[in-house]
Amino acid sequence: MPIHMRMRKLRGPQKKQSMPFEMFRTHTQPVNLRDIEARFDAGSEVTLEALQAAGLGTRKGIPIKVLATGELTKGLTVHAHAFSKTAQARIESAGGSCVLVDS
């Protein structure tokens, strides 16, 4: 058998023997502003339980991070484990507030 067929193939991040990316991976579930905009009314309080009831952030035990994909035109009080800087700025510019939840 030729040597190139006998050698291990270690290319790509999907191989088990290649560089371990698990230590650099973030374990959060993203929730976008466009989804919050579509599912909640103006002035409502968006808690973790309300997000799960609306079908967002359904994985148990994994923190929720709000990301800035989409626009927000309603003033909402959003509770989450983390916010991106842009998402926090958009929520506060729409008249809402961001509340950090400790896990």
C-alpha cells in the first residue's frame, strides 16, 4: 500500500486529532433583536421564562445572549445572561432597558 494511503489525515477542524477548538468555544444560545421585536408587545418585560414560552432560548441550562441582528422599535425590558454592545445600545435607544441575570 502506498505511503500516502497509510498516513493519518489531520486536516481540518472536524478531525478528532486536529487542534482542539472546544476550549475556545462559547456556550451561549443567541437570541436576535428581530425575533424579540416580532414576538413581544411594546412595554412588556422579556424574562427568560417569556423567551422560552415564545420559542426563543429553549435549551435548558445554557445562558442566553441577545445579539443585535435586526432593529428594535419598542421599549422593552429585556432580561438575559449577556448582551452584545450593539444590542444593548439599540435596546436603550428604543426606550428599553437591559437587565443582566446571574446564572
